Amino acid sequence: MAECFGPFAFLWQVVPEQGGNHMLLDVALPLSLAFIMFSLGYGLTFADFGRVFAMPKAALSGIVLQVCVVPAVAYGLLQLVNLPPALAFGVMILAFCPGGVTSNILTKLSGGNVALSITLTAVVSLMSVATVPVLVGWASDAFLGAAAPDLNVTAIAFSMFAITAIPVLIGLLARFLAGSIADQTEPTVTRVALILFVVIVVAALATNWQLFLENVALLGPLLMAINAILLVLGVVISRVIGLSGADGLCISVEMGVQNAALGITVAGLVAQVGGIPEFAVPAAVYGITMYIVTIPGMFLLRRIFGRA
């Protein structure tokens, strides 16, 4: 049976077959996401949230673009392709997620406003506890119809609060109470979080490998197109409304880099079954393709639009 997982066959011993014993994944996935979110909070200070008031135009623009425009772009492109409903729903779950924890690093590499990036990642991540469950409930009906699972939006919100908001707050408090220790250990915490992110993405693909193979020719280009459009829109809209080039590059990266680990986890909360469901495949694929598109894209956008 391991051969059906292709290059991910080495995971056969740790990723159970669908319909089998999913205890490991059911425990490891939320714990891994919780640690990833803790790493986000561990790199924050309370001042990062205060920047919403210090730079209100840039911060509010970034929040609106992330929460409203990203799902709108995904929804629009989904009308142009014929994806299976479960995968289309998975694309929307991904689009509802906040920026990824690596967006701050990519913003720095692109020459964007790192302080704004940190603020947007923090604020939108906490907002997602309220926005994601409601939007997922709508998308479930819109894309799955009669096949939609019976969702308890409140239960999903509480679960997200437990595995996203609380770890962020714990990380934030840890840095506040032991700043010197946090400065020394943050690089290690970040590396562990990145390793866990890779494991989550690979496990999601391995668990749904056949579905991935059957749809990669359509799903891959669609996700890369969404990514590219978001990167361009972030810079263009920022320029139109009068933000600086550095702010625009930051918002562009925040829109293009999604928290794929959260998307995979939310897919599991929605499916209400053990293991990683097919809804998680788009987030897993995007966890790979977003770097293929974003890294060269952000340097190209910087070259075109500059940082002025």
C-alpha cells in the first residue's frame, strides 16, 4: 500500500490510511499548529498591535484586503475552472486564512515594511477566530450544497480559539515576561515551527496523494494564478490609495502568503472525521507553490514599483 503515496512513502508508518486509526494525526496536527501559532506570538510585542493606531491607513487597508479581497479573488477564479466541489471548497478555506508565519521574513527580504507585516499577521490571525468559521459556513453551502457537512460554527470558532489565539497570547506573554530569554530562543522556536509546517503539508499530501495526482494539473495552476494576482493587487491597490512602496510590498506578501497549516487544520475541523480530509489538499499544495510564486514575484514587483 505504501507505493500509492509516491515520494511520500516514507510517511506510511506515521500517516494512517484514510478510514483507519487516525489518532496520531488527530493529536499531532492541532498540537503542531498550536506550536506554530505560539512561535508567531513569541516574536510579537504588545506594541505590534498598537501600530494599527500608529499607521491606521496602511494597517486597515491591509486588514481589509486580506479578509475581503483574498477570498473574492479565489471565488472569482473558481468560477472559471471545473474543480471537484471538495477541492473548490478547500481553496476557499485556504483563502479565508490569515497570512502565514513566514510572511514577515519574506517581507523583509522584499524590502517591505516589516513592522506593518508583523502587525497584519498578528491582528488578522486573531481576527480569523471570528471570520474563518462564519465564512467557512457560507462556503460549505455554496460549494458542497446537499453534500455539505452539518457544521457547528460556534464549535469551530472555539476550536480555532484554542489552537490559534491562545498559543499566540501565550507566546506574547512569554516574550513580555522573559524578553531576554525569548531573544535567545526565538530562532530555535522559529526553526521548529517551520519544520512542523513542512511536516503538516507533506502529511496532508501523503494522506490524499491519489486525489492530488488526479487534480494537480488543474489545481496547481489555479493556486499559482491566485497567488500571482494577489501579489500584484496588493502593490497596485496600495499605490492607488497612496501608500508607500514599502507598505505595498508588505501588503502584497501578506495577501499572497497564506497560513496553509491553519487551512489544513480547519479542513479537518470541518470534515469532522479522523485524519486529514480532501478539503485540505489545496492548502497543502499552496504551502509549496506560494513560495515558488511569491519569492521571484516580490523581487519583480519591487523592481517595477520600487519602495518609494
